[in-house]
Amino acid sequence: MTVPVHQTILVVDVAGYSAAERTTTDVTDLKKGLHHALKTAFDGSGVPWDQVRVEGCGDGYFVLVPGRFGKSVFVERFPALLAEAVRVHNARHRRQAHMQLRMALHAGEVAYGEHGVTSPAINKTFSLVNAQVLRKALAESGGVLALAVSSWFFDEVVRPSAMANAASYRRVRTRTISDVAWIARPDDPYSPKKLRGTRKLRFW
């Protein structure tokens, strides 16, 4: 029997990946560009790309990060590095190969087996990245990245961090998960709001 291990779970998707205007060359460039952008952000954050488990999932990637690596880097340095790498990609490619990204973060126990990995926490992370409120946040953004974190990740990682700018996150409910989540736009941030406690915060 496989003993589950605690992992940071990251999922990232390209918005509009299957748009009719994109050619095979465009989506190939997108996939290569996203892979390069993620590797750049991981290595630049001090989490070596070759130390994480990476799986392609159609229009994005699914990454499991071992527990020995701190979680705070993924809401401190990583988003800015990823957004910058995306902007570099966009500057080098035609418009149809440009990308905006949705990214979700959660953490939990993950079971490894001969048929792959499984975990309710993984399912929840995919629900976050596909949530309509995150899609809307990105569509309304002037930036290239919208980030959703679970309520657990916000309370345990974002809120205690002096560098994560917790006040720029917005609390939301989604139709795909039962609890609240938090959304940020790292390269087009919401105006800071005073965090006064979960019950008093406005729902968006």
C-alpha cells in the first residue's frame, strides 16, 4: 500500500488554447513557451525543475512539488518570474501564439502508484484553475497571469508572508468547490484591501 506524501500542487492552463484562430504552429509554440516559462520560474525561484514532477494536461501543466521545498516561494517570487517569462514569450511571437495563464495552488496528501498519482487535493486544484471566477479575473486583467489559491493555502502560506501582498487578494466562492478561494492578479494587482478576518470580507 502506497503511503501518501504531502505535496504542493500547482496547475497552470493557457487561456483560449483551442481558439479557432490558432494554427498547429501556434499551439506548438504555446506549449513550448509555457514549458520554458515554467522551467524559468521554477529555477529562478530556487526550486529546481528536475526536482518536481511535471505532467502535461492538454492546454497546461500539472506540477507536484516535494514537501522539502517551502511553499511561500510560489506566492512570493514565482508569480512575478512566471509573468515575466510569459511576456518575453509574447514579445517574440505573433499575436495568435500569445498567452495568458490561469494558475492554481493548493497542497495536500498525494498517493503515488503504478497507475499515476491520485488525491482529492489534486482534484480540488484542477477545480480551482477551471473556476469561472478565475477565468473572469483573467479576462478583466491587463496582465498575463491570474492566480487562485485554496482557502487553506491562503491562510497558511499567503496571509503569514510579508512578501505575498495578501491584501491584494480577493475572496471568492466558486461553483466547482464547496469552500472559498482567493484570487490575485500578480502583474495587474487589485487595489489592496485591509484583511480583517474571513467573516467580514466581501464576496466577489
